[in-house]
Amino acid sequence: DYTVVPMLRDDQRLVLPITITGAWDAPAFGLDVGSAIQETLRGGAEGEALRFAGELDGDIAPLFAPDYADFFGPDVALVVRGQTGADGTVLDRLRLRAAEIRLAGSAAIAPDGLPRSFDLTGRIESQDGAPVRLPVSRDPVEIAAADLELSFDETAGERWEATITAEALDTPSADIARIALTGGGTIARRDGAN
């Protein structure tokens, strides 16, 4: 059974609360999925810009292979907030929280689709200090912890940078005490683009 509450207009804000409950039998994947998700989306006009905000909470672990259930846990939360208009889209806040991963960031996207800036940080680790199995392959890949940083700001130049560090990487073919990956590049617009 699924219930969708109709969109309501309340003082220049569009409110769409949605509650979904039920069971989904997916025998092709060998899964019996039963989860509850609560989602709220809001939008409101401010001049020519439309502000938006959304929150998603629920148990999505049954959607993935059982080996990955611990990574996501029974309570995953996603929060987004920003605005979009003729000048582009600004994501003021992005937060993802699950059992063994945290992500936080922001971004500004120009009308041409290229970013003006972005900043994303993340941390992977278990609450009890046990190795974390990453949801990346059938063969087990485990780490003790990892950090992620991704950034770009066109006011400081055209270069974007990314850094990923992981402790105690354990794969079927290698054991690495510490690994650090760095990357970067340029984001440049054609003359006359915004």
C-alpha cells in the first residue's frame, strides 16, 4: 500500500509530504524488500529564484545486497537545500548520513551547466572501530577509515582538486596500510559563457 499526500500551497511555499510503506518482492534479485521512507519537499518563489529544500529518511539497506547492509544501516538521512533561477542553481546544503558514511557539501552551478564552485567532504568509518566493507564489488574490499575532499572555486582559479585517503585497505589481492590519492584538473568556460 502506498499513500501520497497531495501538494498543498501554504503562504508561497509548496509542501509535498509523502509517506511510502509496503513490501516489494523482487525475486529476480533474491530480495524481499520492506521499508518505510518519509520524504518532504518544499519550494517557494523568491523573485525569479525558486528555493527548494528536501529531507529523506528511511531504511534503504534492503535495496542492496545483504553484505552492504551494515554500511548503510537502518536509518539513512539525506538533506538538500538551495535555490534555482535564471542565474543558475545554488546548493546551499547537502548532507548524507548513514551508518558508516557521512557526506557534507555545497555547490553553485551556472546556467551553462558548469560549476562555479563546489565543496564536498566525507568520512567513512564504523562506529565500533571494526573494518568497513565498501559497497563497490562482489569481492570484499575493506578499510579501517577513509576521508574525502573535493573542491573548486572559480574566483580562485580554474583548478579543481580531490583528495582521498584510506587506512588499512584490505582487498583479495593486496593489503595496504595507508593509501592517498590526489587528483585535479581545470574547469574553464568558453569566452562569453557565464
